[in-house]
Amino acid sequence: MWHDVRLALRSARRAPGVALACALTLAVGAGAATAVLALLNGVVLKPLPVERPRELVLFSDDPTNGVFTGTPHGTLILFSTPSFEYLRAQQHTLGDVAAFQTGGERLAARIDGSAELADVRRVSGNYFAVLGVRAQAGRLFAATDDRAGAPPVVVISDAYWDRRFQRDATMIGRSVILRTTPCTIVGVAARGFYGESMRVAPDFWMPIAITSGSQTAGYDEHHTWWLGLIGRLKPSVTMTQAGVDVNARLQEFLIDEAGSAVSPERRDEIAHTNIALARGDLGRSAIRARAITPLTLLFVLVVLLLVTASINVASLLIARATARDRVTLIHLMLGANRSRLVWIALVETLAIVLPGLLAGISVALASPRALLPLLTAAPLPIDFSSDGARRVAGTRDARGRRERAAPRRRGCDRWHGGRGGDREGRDVAALRRQPGGLDGAGWRRRRDDDCCAGGESRPGDAGEPGRSNRGVACRVSETPYLVLGKRMWPKSAASAI
């Protein structure tokens, strides 16, 4: 056998051009096909690293109806804290419903005297239980942790545990100050768990009920829609049945919220509110909907490339074998049988093809993470493996919501309050086209000559509206607007912790 291998390698060295052409062709074809398949699997096909992911459902809405979408993440809908509590208590088709903050926050974290910025996400007390996630150290949240007045506790991610504590189990029970709130670390989430969204895991998970001074004012109000919901179907309940039940409960809540003086127009709007439950096994992803088509087309193209490469390699090998008829004839004259000739041809083929396949594997391992920035600039925890192992890839980045306000200038700069008060979301795309636009932090600020163009305004005191001769309401307001997805919400209704 080894004698045949040495002869095959010697034969390949006699025709280096053929061997190199075959190796490069297979490296490009097989490597590209495997890389795109791994990317397609990681972005589109692989479920969340949780227990029984097919039972999970996300609360989403029909794009033509629904209420307060306010987020760029597909068809996810936002809910207020009271609406979440009502739906959780009144629905009958889901085992349980959990809430999560749709955007992360960057808070100052102080541990043992050292301070750093940490990524924090607020979730309901049953969040980990609904997803079926277990702690690898300590414990996760309980229902009692998400109640007003409960001692503040947090759960840290596996990545933060490794980076900040070097996987030291004695850190359970230690205190961390998040902004101004002292919290106790009670546990570490499972390795590879990054949440319900395709994103890098936050450093801390915090119960929704934890408050941190006046900055959280408005989180529990009816008009503050800031939560995403995820539930788990009961046995033998279909998603359609659960959707009918959830729609009925939501309409009941909206009617109760509107009160007895609800207008016929509002009642008709509530009656046409339609929220459809979506599959939750794949989690939330800002790029899945727009990436599935180009990735599928790309995969078809690389498969065609692989087929073409295989045909080219086969043609080269056939031409090479034809040119070696004299060598084959000598083997026959020396008494070699057909099986011996087949074995020699197989060894020589492997000597040429195997280097190309190894190079293709190297290309396949390196390409997915190189292709990922072409789909999105945001870091994503995509698992490119095919064996089910959970690996979190990427680096931390800023979260969806920003808490930094632009400095208020003196003179003619005013905060523009807008019509509709705290209950109206302003269209961001339209505001970006107007003079003044949005500043880098996402806050809306307009000058007097923008909001009161066409004449002099009559400004009042802080918080009082002025009136221009065009009838456009302007006011000096200490409550600026914050961009959430594609809508704008007042600071009072969308403040950070």
C-alpha cells in the first residue's frame, strides 16, 4: 500500500500542472459551497439553544394592522407592562408568556471598586423558565425576583463570567452596582445562551421590576410600549388556536384601557387589530428576513460552481489517465489484474484530489465569518457548526436604544414637542428629511426657524407651547424625543434605567 502511495505521489510530481489545477478547482468549489451552506444554516435554519424550541411562539403582528410596531426587527410588536401582565394572566392556550426588553442598555457597572460599561437587558422573572434555560452556576430568576420591592438581583452571561471573573464560582452572591442600584449576582446562564434574539449575549440580565431612580419613570404606564413577548404552546394546542385566543385577550385589554368613553373610531380600530403568533424556535433576527433570499440564491450558485468544478476535475483526470495508457499496458504485461489497476488509479486520484479537499475545508472554515459582515455590520452569535454545538461568535456592540441626549443649546434652539403628546410616535424617516434632522444620539432637536417657519413665534415659559402664524405648535420642553426603531417616543415614555 505505501509503495503505491509513493508511486502516486511521484506520478503527481511529474505532472504538477494537473495536480495544482485539480487542487485549486476543488478548493474553490467545495470550500465555497460548504461555507455558504454553513452561513445559511447559522442564519436561517439553526434553532435557539433552548429546550424544545419548536414550542416557542413570538408575538408579532400583521404589517397592515396591529398596534405600535415601533421596531425594525421583522414583525415583532411592542407591549406595555400592563398589557403583558393582562395577557399572561388571561390567555388560556399558552403554558406561560415571558417579556423581554427589545433593546439593550449600556450601564456603568462597579464591581469591587472597578467600573466599566456593561450591556444590560431587562426580562420578566419567568423568562429563563419559559425558554427552558438552566443555570450552569448558581440559579436563575424566580417569580419573586420580579416584584416591586424585591431585592435587586442579576444573572450574568457565560461570556461575561469568563471575561470578568475567569469562571470563578465564588462570585455567586457578590454585589455589583449598576448605575446607582446595588444588585446581587445570583447565577450564570447556560454556555452558548444569548437570549431570544440573534445577538451577542448581554453581560447582565435584570428583572423588569427593578427600578433605578427617576429614570425608570413611565416603564409601567399603559402608553409605554417597550416589551417583546414570547410564549410556549400548551400540549396539543396549535399556533392558530393560540393566535385567536391572544387576539381576543388583547382586544379586551385595549377596550378596558380606553374606558367607557371610547369613540366608535377607536372601537373599530381595536376590532381590526390583528396579532399573529410567529414561530419562536429560530428566535428574533434583524437580518433573517432580508438574508434568506440572497443566501439561498448564493447557495444555488455555489452548488453550480461545485458541479462545474467536479466536471472539470473529472475531465482532467480522464485526460491524464488516457495519456497513461502505456503505463497501464506495462502493468498488464507484468501480470496485474483489473482490481490492481483500479486500486492504482484510485490511489493516484486521491493523491491529486485530497490536497484540494483539505484546502476546501480550510476555505469553508474561514469564509462564513468573512462573509458575515457583508450581510450586517452588527455582531451576531451565529453558530456555523453542524453538530449542534453552541458557540457564540462576534463582539459586543451598542444596543438598539440609546440613552444619550444631545446637549441643549441656548438661544433659538428649542425642543420640538410635536402634536399628540406622549401617545404619538413621530415618523423618523420624515423627520430626517426635515431641517434639523436627528442628532447622533437619535434625539430630535429643531430650531425656531424650523418649527415656527414663516413668522415669529410666541414662546412661552419652559414646557408651555408657543404659536406661530402658521399654527405649528412649538414649545421649550425638557422632555425630548427618543428614536425606537422607526418611530419616535418621548423621553418620559422611553427612558433608560
